[in-house]
Amino acid sequence: MKNEKGFTLVEMLVVLLIISILILVTIPNVSKHFASIDEKGCDAYILMLQGQVEAYKLNHNEYPSSVTDLIEEDYIVEEDLRCPDNTEIKIVDGKVVGPANSET
């Protein structure tokens, strides 16, 4: 017999077992953070829109009555205002209202 160097089947199975365990540990942790990422992204988007509402008020001496006022005056570009988690954002009495701080 020749003395060939290489990996045995047992060594390959051990490596696959270790990789499988690592994947099983990391996937739940990664998926758990997606919700907090969407929430923080929505909060940042609401703060940015609130800044645009305040800029509109400074220029026009009144709050916009709706999102379309901001779009028509080129304060924002998107007409479909949604958070990363696809919830709608509204403007109520000069305040940007999203899912985290909605008033019902």
C-alpha cells in the first residue's frame, strides 16, 4: 500500500458535525436581531421625517396638513411612506406618527 496523505471519512464527518452545530447556534441569534434592526430603522426614518416637517413649518409658518404637502414642496421624495417593516407612517397635527408611537 502506498502512504497517501488525505482526509479520512471520519475526519470529514467530524468537520461537518462541527459546522452543523455552529450553524444551529448562529441562525436563531441572527434572526432574532432582524426585528430590532427594523424597529431602529423605523425610528430613524420617523426622526428624519419629523425634521422635514419642522423645516416645512419654518418655511411656511404652519405644519403640513398631509404627507402630500411635503411631497409637493420637495421636502421628501417618496409618496409611499413606510417603515422597513412595511408599516405606514402618517402626519397628525405636525407630528410624524409611526407604529412605535401611534396614537389610537
